[in-house]
Amino acid sequence: MALLRVRVVTYVEKDSITLRMHRQNKPELILASSSPRRQELLREIGVPFQVHAANINEDQIAGEAPIAYALRLAREKAQAVAAQYPESYVLGADTIVVLRGEVLGKPKDQQDAARMLRLLSGRDHEVTTAVSLIMPSAVPPSTAVPNMLVGTVAQGTLAETRACTTKVYFREIAEAEIQQYVADGEPMDKAGAYAIQGGASRWTDRIEGEFSNVVGLPLSLVTEMLKITGLMKR
């Protein structure tokens, strides 16, 4: 997919460590996402980072499997920003909601959001978040692990892309609840038209897997990847 543009969001942590600006001898982490939820999650593991969000074409290719779709978008988001900051680590992510093989993306409008919630009502579905970490070429990639794609993505960089899936079970959702939730506006920028940490928490019977993955960033997987690459201490 062709890169459309890279949108820069200024973000600086308050502690003195992150006031450094891309020193060549000390690579820093860049989050290639403007999602406040991903930023909050990444702060939880204590890694200083900056935000430079990539805008790319996020259309699914005809016949593309859901997990391949998520992996590709995470990788392309990371690549778009890494091309601008080749001396830094860059973390891209993409979250999809999958119901019986159908990808439910971000709703186009309120009617689309209500449609998705009706589909999810009383059913289980899967949430997959793919994460792609691009690192300076001086840092070797890890050995092969499941759901990982490793290869050269741009001059001077290497990438690792992996995915995590969580199963979510919703109770039956009344039409009045759907209409109120949609009217509140929360579903409009969320995959599957809901935020599990928000209003949709009251519909969730149970989950099988990692909660942070459903929010938008699987912290156990990201932590492992950062440790493998040397950005975090083991």
C-alpha cells in the first residue's frame, strides 16, 4: 500500500530522560500511533517514547486473511515513520475485531456502529492486535517465534512483527443500549465500534486472553519484543 503522509503529533514525557530529541548514539522509541489508549498503555511499562503517527491506506486487500491484514497494517505504519527516523526504534500497531471471519473495522457513521454492535450482541468474537517494532540495523533481530515476520524494510532498519488474539464474550445488548452508546460517540473511532475499557465493559461477560490487547496494545508481547531487541532490560 502506498504511504499517504506522516502526521506528527508532539508528545514529550515530563521526566528529563525523554526531553532528549533523537540522539544518534542513544536510540529512542517512537510510537507510530496517535491513539490515547495505546499511549496510556505504553506508559504503564515505563519506557520513554515520543509519538509520530502514520496515516496510511488501511483498506483490507480482497482475500486477505484477518491476521495477515493486521500484521501488514502494523508493519506499514511502523515503516512509514521509520523512514523519517531511521536511528530510532519505531513501534506500529493495528487492532481488528473479527466476528466469524469478518473484520469489523472503525464504523463509517452511527448507523454502521449500531450495525456492528447488533452483530456482536450475545456472541463471542476475537480481537487481534498486531505490533511491529522497527529497530536500528545495529540491533540484531530475535530468533524466529510464532506469528513473527522478520526482514529488511528500509535502508538501515530491521523489523519484527507479531500478533496477539483475545476472545471476548458479549451478553445480549438491548437496542436502547446500542442507541444510547452510539449517541454518546464513543464507538466512532474504535475497531468493532466499542471500547472495552469504556461503556462496553458492562456488556462483557468474560474474556479469554489479555485485556490490554483488546484496549489496543498487548503489553506482555510488547514488553517481550522490547527486551529481545535490547530497548528494555530483562
